[in-house]
Amino acid sequence: MNENFIVVTTNDIGLKQIEAHIGLVHGSTVRSRNIGSDFFARLKNIIGGELVGYSKLLESSREQAYSRMIDNAKSKGADAIIGFRFQTSTVAEGAAEILAYGTAVTIKKDDNE
């Protein structure tokens, strides 16, 4: 699980000392919409409101990309990720890539750890 793995958007981690910068890590997923979501999205465009199907698709896509990024960092021996970001880009009509990326680092261990 990823609960104990530190991921921050800043370039430092509070009171922790960064021991080494490992380098760029990333995780991504490419997702496409389905015809049912597209149909209901067109209806929502007429009456307004949240496109719940798309919101759920993007949420699960972000979670998958985030998890893959952490797995990539762990495979390189990292303790944490700094400078974390998400990026989205269209790769084909109806398909988008969700990219999670940051800098993998190791953290100096406290004497009591």
C-alpha cells in the first residue's frame, strides 16, 4: 500500500532532510470514454450539471497514474516524491492520458527510526 509513502507538491519535506535525489519518476494511464458516457454527457450539455461519468473516470485514472508513479519510485529505492504534479493530454479523439510525475528522493533517517 502507499499510505506510508510521502508525496508532496513542494521541493522539500517539512522537517525531513533529503539525502539523495534519485530522479524523475512517473506513472500514466490512457483512458477513453464509452458511448454511454458520451450519450449522457450530451444530455447534460443541454440541461446542465456535473458529468458524473466523466468525473468518476478521471478520478480512477488519477488514482491509477498516482499509484503507478509511486511503484516506479519504490522500484528505484525512493522513500518519497517531491514536486509532484498531474498532467492531462489528449492522445486521440475521445482518449486522454493522465500523467503523474515528480522527483524521487531518499530521506535521511532519524536516529529513532
